[in-house]
Amino acid sequence: LVESILFDCDEINRRGSVEKGTTTTDFEPEEIKRTISIDNSIAPCNLKDHKINILDTPGYLDFVGELLNSLRVCDGVVLLCDSIVGVEVGTEKIWTYCENLEIPIIITINKMDRESTDFYKVLDQLRNIYGSQVVALNLPIGKEDDFKGWVNLLEQKAFIYESEKKIKDTEIPEEMIEKVKSLRENLIETIVETNDEMLMKYLDGEELSQDELKEVLGSAVKNRKIFPVTCSSGLKNIGTEPILDMIIDLLPSPLEVAKISGKDPKSKEDKEIEASPKSPFLAYVYKTMVDPFVGKLSMFRIYTGEINSNSVVFNANNKKSVKLSNMYITKGKTQTQIDKASIGDFVAVSKLEHISTGDTLCDSKNPIILAKVDYPPSMENTAIAPLLKGDEEKISNGLTKLMEEDPTFLHKMDFETKQHLIYGMGDVHLSVIIDKLKRKFGVGVKLIKPKVAYKETVRKTVKVEGKYKKQSGGRGQYGHVWLEVKPLDRGTGFEFIETIFGGAIPKGYIQGVEKGV
């Protein structure tokens, strides 16, 4: 679908293929090998005097960190729903994340060209799960191989593809007239319910213009009161135009976003900055890419203000100033150098020291810290061993750099089992980490079963007595000991208390007793 959007916006001359590994946003070898998105990737495009920054995110939940990074810096979401399966676990997860972050959503029921598709079944499923706020805005004309266009319910117009980029207006198919009438009425009722003034007009029987309905619909979508649904086929490039129109007309621009909220680094109190090019500079680092040859590439989204390629910015998290050098706009793996950037832009800057994913960059005279992403805990771990002796240090350094790229990945040495452990969100996630380690840092590892360090603990209070007697001539040897062992609260560790009084045992022996216990 992203390829179709870029093609329709004249950003690329030919649409790439996921199967062939030629898409703009899935360019990493690990993505091409598995034919899935692994990293989030930015793809800016221009249409009707509007710039749209598309963040292509993984749908596979092993890479939820990339998804959360993208949601942290986006203004709206186009949620793809499978035309056969409908609402999946990933769909529900993304919906919940958007709900928590209060991000507006438009929905497209995608892959309408496949066999056994059922737009209306999936639409009903969405409404049953998420409520009557989910409403159809465009209906498909045809299905499966015969999917060829859409009907706009507000405009009551039908559009059919004659070829790519060639669309013609046509009459609404006769068999769809009743369905269009019913769903249009439902759409209008849902729109007017979000605006008291329009609701009174509607109840009084007054005529509502398309412009009025579009304006109120846009406001309702931006405030998450309505979630409009359209239809598409990314493979056939059908339905891409209405998605682009919905992005432009219904989702908020960076200037329409409410005030940007954060914390004052000194007082720790809440602080707000108006989303404007004239406001002090403010950006959030949402991604870090590490390359052993090129170095580190920090990617950030600008929320307010402007910068140029030689600006000095302040990292509010570690209180260090950083001078920018080379600044780029990226499209997939293509980088275009720029001299300045403004509110809403997604920028990449190379070789920035002391900057990590989740940092806030701002004006030193007006510091503010934006909330970081709250990543879920690791779901799976395994142990690794080097393929070649002497690679241990290279492996550790490489994995540490990969941790900079991926906050959901962790590695550490378990000194009890003497194993090197890696932690991630699932099997696929960990296998991708191993592949990246080999490709980027030239060291291979093998996966081995992690060992479990079994431990014992005291469960109840026990008091025991011990006596020692030995006669071997002379004065002989005699010892009399009482030892009391009690359980402590879990996690409080070990505590040794000496209750000897009267100097019966020399102090020098006490330490040996503690060590022995």
C-alpha cells in the first residue's frame, strides 16, 4: 500500500514488490529475507500542496518497539484491516495503543482483490468491537478479481479505475443503491451526533451541505469521535486516492495538534509549548540507526520551531548541547541532504554524540522533556556462544550497539551460569538480532539452551546446637555453638547478626563464622 501511495504521488516511477524485495520502505536484508517489515521507515510524499510523512511500521508484534516509536511521533494512523480475517490480535493491540495516546484513526479494509473477501462482514465486526463510531465512508465496487473502484457516501459518487492513475466518475451500480442509501444515512446521523448545532438542523429537517458535513466529520475524526472506513487493494493500487484524501482532509496537520506537553527539567512541573514554527525548537528522537562504517544516525520529529544544519540544540535529558552537522530527509534508504527543517519534519542527523532514542532536543533557553515510550518487558530469552574463540568482546560490543537501535532488546552476562543471555519479544525478533550482528559487525553466534541457576532459601526459623570435644593430651579442645536461622522478606538478601557477649569468642573469629555460614 505504501508503494501505491508513493507511486500515485509521483515519488517513485514504478511500484516495488514485497516478494521481490524491491519496496521503498522494506530495504534491510533481514526484511527482504522474511518479506515482512522489521524497522519503521519514513516515506515523505507531496500531494495537493500538502506534505505527508508516512511511517511504515511493522505489523508483526515481535517488533512492537518500532511500532511504539512510530506512534509516539505520529499525528494520525491509517489502520490496515485484512478483508478476509478482519480484526486480529495486532489490530486490537494497535487500537489500544492509539487509544492510550489519543491518536485519531482512519481504517482501510485492505487486500480487497483476494478471494473470499467480505467488506461488510469486516465492517460489522469492527462496529461490534469498537462501537457505532466506526462508519463506512467509501464502499467497494466489486470484490476479489472484480474489485475496480469505490462509492463515496458523502458525495454519492462512484469512481472506477480504467488504469493506474486513470479514474473516471460513473453512476452508482444499481445493485448498490439501497446499500449506499442505508449506509449514507447512518454516516450522516453519526456525523451530526458529534455537533449539537448540526444535530438541531438535522432534527428540524434542514438541508445539510456537503461542505458542512465534511467540516464536522474532519473535526470528529481529529477528536476520535468517528473512525471512518474505506476500502483498498495495495497490490492492484485501487482505493489509494481516497486514503490520501482522507489523510489530508480528516487527520490533523502538525499545526492543528494541541499544545505539546512535557515536564520542566528543573522544577519537574508540567509544561506546554504551542505547536508553531515561531515557538522555540522542540524535537523527539524516535529512532537510532548504528552502522560500524558510517556511524550513528539519529532520527527525530520536529514538534515546534525551526533549525538549520549548523544549529546547536540542547539535550534536555542529559543537559548537554550538541552541534548539528549533516542533516537529511530520508525516504527508505535514500538520504537527501537539507539545510533547514521546520515543524512536522522528520529529520536524520549523523554522528551525534550523547543522543539516544527517547531523548528530547530543544532550545537551551526553554528546556522541556517529552514523555518517553513505555516499552513492554521482554517475552523470551536464550543463551548464545561465539562460533570462534576470542570473539566474546566483539559480540558484546555489537550487541550493545544493537541495543541502541532497539530498546526492546537486552543482553547481559549471567555470572551464576556463566552464560551470555539475550532477551527479546519473540523467536523472530532474536533471530533478526543474530542476523544483524553477523551482517553489521561480522561475528557469528550459536544459540544454546539457557541454564537455570537453582537456589535454596530458608523457609522457617530453626535453632540448632552443636558441641565439639577432642582430647588428645594436654588441655584438649572444646566448642559449644548455638546457631539460629530465620527467613527474611524476599529480596532483602542476607543478614548476619552476632549475639556473643562477654568476649567469650575473640572478634577475629566472628568473620570466619559468618563466611562459613
